[in-house]
Amino acid sequence: MAHVDPSSSLLLWRDRAGPRAPVLIEALQACVQQPVNQTECCDVLDLLEMLGCDAQTQAAALWFELACVDPALWATQAPRLPAELQRLVAGQQAAEQVWALHAQHAPQSAAAEGLRRLLLAIVRDLRVVFVLLARQLARMRSLASAPPEQAAALARLTRDIHAPLANRLGIWQLKWELEDLAFRFLQPDTYRRIAQLLDERRADREGFIRDSLGELQQALTAAGIRAELAGRPKHIYSIWKKMQRKALDFSDLYDIRAVRILVDSVADCYGALGVVHARWPHLPGEFDDYIARPKPNGYRSLHTAVLGPAGKTLEVQIRTHAMHRANELGVAAHWRYKEGGSGDAEFEAKIAWMRKLLEPRGDDSGLAADLHTELLEDRVYLLTPKGEIFDLARGATVLDFAYHVHTEVGHRCRGAKVNGRIVPLTHQPQSGDRVEILTAKVAEPSRDWLSPHHGYLHTARARDKVRGWFRRIAHDANVAVGRAMFERELKRLALPTAEVAKLPAHFHLKNHDELLVALALGELTPGQVARVLQEAALPPAPPPSTPVASARPATLDHSTLSIEGIGNLLTTLARCCQPLPGDAVRGFITKGRGVSVHRADCASLARLARRDPERVIEVSWGNAASQAYEVDIELRGYDRKGLQKDVTGLISNAGTHIIASSSRLLARTGEVDMRFTLRVRDFEQLSTLFGKLLALPNVVDVRRVGVG
């Protein structure tokens, strides 16, 4: 058993915790029996307490230390601990992977930003972030006796990840110390020089701030302005950053001495500004009105620099209490203003919500539930085999990743491995996955990659690159491919061809060849073409004074069909050919069942017309919007386990209703023939459904049954 100093602060922590935190008591008891760094553990606990973290978070910090020094002990103890506590420890272990990656590749700023976001994406409970920051600060405080190489490595990690993360979370008590300690070990000479300049003037500066605050408080009170004043400390790293950014000497910095004024209203902001400028002369060019003209990230405040008491420069920031809260907690995040980085508003809003968790509240009963909420991201952060970071939209596939890495990598992509396992090109990796793209020697993208039904590509950027590749090949080849797609769609949907000549103009194309090329490149989908053919074939809705009765109220209303020259007749859709809106149709007057509506090319109608030509009448479609129509389809393929389940499931998920179905297996050939009666909205819905069905394994063909 490790030697335990009777005055050990961990023992004091155990006594302090008392019976109110049994989960922490258990962790403390386990720690004093193990060779952990008790001073560092105690420092971490103190920092977590300062941040207002709960006993479970503190216990998770201790159990992680125990898991590092004695993995076997953790393996035996973990199963009996609460699941939430196990997740907190697992989050810290996941973060260790990021630290190892950082040590291997020593990233530049852009890669470090990727690592910071990767950390946020893989840590599923925000309390883990607090533990990571507290532990890093405790380690940095004890670096003075560490070997120089170890100290420099830990300082780089702190500079690249922990300090910016603390800044984004608004944990200023940790941020400034993390930055200063990292700066101290990475640039010791510069650090000492600035520290000496500050030390030489520290007493004078503190006295100057006290005098300035006293004068300001008196002047504001005399002006009837209620205000809260505070001196704003400036730390060494921030001073150095400003000297570098503005190419200034230490003596030229105005905000080494700074105060902040918080008031109740916007009017009081400008009133306080008048008091400041009346009290001391302001420096030309050193006034910024971020209230009238907020920063792009929403930051609002008045900034001015003046010659204060004894002619020394003084920076003054003035804002309302509400502005101060918004600047600290809202999307006007101080981190973006300071780091000068770019970012999206949604990510900033997530960080602002994370900051909100740190705000003191009278009732902390709901805090645990808030902290339990997972950090959702709309991006995924992926690693190459070399450890480079790439971020893509959530839902991106490994093929999207290949094109994101490099266009030529995408063109030559033939497969992929995720974390060493072969996956299909449609696989969607998750944050933290390591993706390896398998390439061929020759670039040969597939036209199937452009089909939305196959699910190969999720991002528009990747689709544009594939289209660009096909656009560069022979024009005639694209026309031929587009023509084959067009004719196949006409045939399998039994589409009308009367309006084909009008299609190019509808899509703002010059001629039919351009339409075919657009189809080949995926710029148009067959479903879009089908929809236009349907709409072009539909005449305007008949006037309200021309009612048409319906024999199928579930699928037709009185405005669906218009019968030339005759009104108030019962209409039915012929079961033999099942016409859809957009089909060329004709009517046949039946005996006792009104008008039976057939497709114009229906064989049954042709037989009836030869027998009774006088009973054939002209019929046209009315306003078919928002209607549903029954249609028979036929699917052919090769039998496999689960094929029928996959087909019916896909049809249901597409929002199409199955009215009837049947299937027939040809045992000799292994072929399967399925027939469905579906209720569909229009041609576009049917075309989209066909595309998805054809993407299923073992499905060979699917088409609308032409004639009953």
C-alpha cells in the first residue's frame, strides 16, 4: 500500500465531503490506497469545486486517475459503479486518444482547431470537458520540476487545445492561467521579460486602478448613474499577443490598465461615456461603439481609451448588465472576438449553451439533466491514416470523404476501410473514425454515384466533381447515356410522349440533346422529367359549374376528370389499364356505370371502340393535385433471403400505400416475380420509388404494368 501522509489533502477532502456525497467518498477512499499523485488530484478537486461541478464529476476525475495507475482495479470496480459515472470516465479515456494524436503530429493551428472540434464531438457529457481542463491546469502547475521536453510537449497541448477550449467555455479563471503557463514553458525568455515589466509596475498599476475606480465612482454617482465598476486584469500571454498583433511596444499598450463599467440601460452607457470623457481626455482613434454597430458575432459594448490620473493611459469598457451577460453567454462569444477565428453560428450557439451551464443559479435541481444532454453536432470529424482532420456534413459517406480529401482520390476510389474494416462506399462514418480510401490506378467514376436513390454521395460538392468528370468526356457519350435513361423511364412508367418536345424549354435548355446530357450528368432526375410530362398533359381545372361525379371518393374528387360536352356523369377508372394523371385518356359510356376512363392506347378500349364506336367520348384530366391513384407495378429479380421484406418496407417508407400484392417464384431459375397494386400521388413519386427499388440487391427490373 502506498504511503499516505496524515496531513494529505485527500484525507481532508474525504472528511470535508461528509455523508452527503457517498459516490465521492468511495472514490476518495480508493485513491488514498493507491499510488496516485495526491497533490495533483486534490488540485483537480479544488478546481472542479470552484467551477461548481457535482460530486459525481469529482468522483469521475478520481476514478480516471485510478484507472490509469491500476487498470485491473478499474476493470473490477467499474461494473458496480453508476452507468453515468462510467460514461464520465470513458469520456476522459476517449480524450486521451486526442492527446496522443496531438503528440504524434504536432499540428498547426488549422489542424489544432480540428482536434478541438473533434474533442467536442466525441465527448458526450460536458462535465468531461471541465475535468479535462482542471486536470490539465493541475499538471501545468507542477511542470517546473519536469524535464524540458516533457514540459514543452504538455505546454503545446495546452496552448493548442485546452486554453482555447477554456476560452470558448468562458472559464476565465482557468483560461488565463493555462495560457500564461503554456507561454512560460514555450517562450521562457519572452515570458520573463514581460513579467519583469509588469512586476516593476505592479504596485503602481494597482494603486492607479484603485484611484481611477474611486474617481469614476464619484463622478458617476454625481451624474445620477448607478454603476458597477471593476478593474480588468491583463495577463502576460494576452499582452504578448496584442504586442505581436499590433506591432506595439509594451509602453504603447493602453489596456495594461483597464476598467469595466456595468450600468442598467443603453442610455446610461452613453451617459457614463460622457462622464468618462468629461473627466479625462480621450485618445483620438481609440473609441469603438459596438452598441450602435455590434460586431458580426453580436458583441456589444463601448470601448474607449483615455489619459487617466497622472496622464497615464486607461482603457474603459462600458456596457449594460444584459449586454455583459449576452457577451459572456450568448452567440456573441468572446472566444471568436479574441481568437479572430472563423466559425459558424450554430457551433457558436452550442458553445454559448455550454457556457450557460456554468452560470450560478439559485436552484441547481435541473442542472444534472442539462448536463446529461449530449452535445449534438451537424458535422462529423474524420481522420486520415496519417492523422489529418477533415470535417464533413453529417450524413456524408466515405465516398464524400474521398472527394473531400482530393478530387483525384474520389475519381479513383474503389473502396474504403473505416477503423481497419472494409465498408461499402455508402457507409456513413462517425466522428473520430479513421478512414482509409482504397484507390485504383485509373480514374473511373460511376454514373450510379450521381443517383440520389443509391446513396453514394451526400454532399453537393462531391456530386459536382463527379458531374465535372463526366462533362469532360465525349458529348456524344453523354447524349447516348441520357437517351437510354430517358427511354427507359418512358417505358417503365408508360409515360405519355405527346409533350416531350416541350421539355427542354421547361428546364431552360436549348434542345433535347441538352436535356439528355443533363439527365446523364444527374443535373435532372428522371422523376423531375416524369413530373413535368404529367403536368404538361393536364389541362387547367374545370370551372366550379362543371361538377363531375366520382365512383371512388377515396381517390378522386369532382374536379379530377373533365368530360367533353357532358356533365354530371358517374366516372370510374378502368381496371384494365389503370390510367394515371398525364396519361392520354378516352372515355367509354357503359350501361349503368357511367363513363369508364381508359388510357388511349388500352387494348380493351380498342376492342370496345370497334364494337360500339359511338359510345367512345373525349375525356381529359382536371385538377389532379393532392389526389391518389391506384397503379399496378411489376418487379423482377433473383430470390434471396429477406427480398420481399426489403421491397415492401421500402414501398411503405416511401409513403406509398400497398393495396394488394402477390409474388411467384420460378424454382428452376431462381427468379421471382412480384406484383403490387399501389396508391401513388403522381408520376414523380412513382419514378422515385422505381429508382429506390432498382437500387435494392437482386432487383433486376421494375415497371408499371402497361395494359391489363
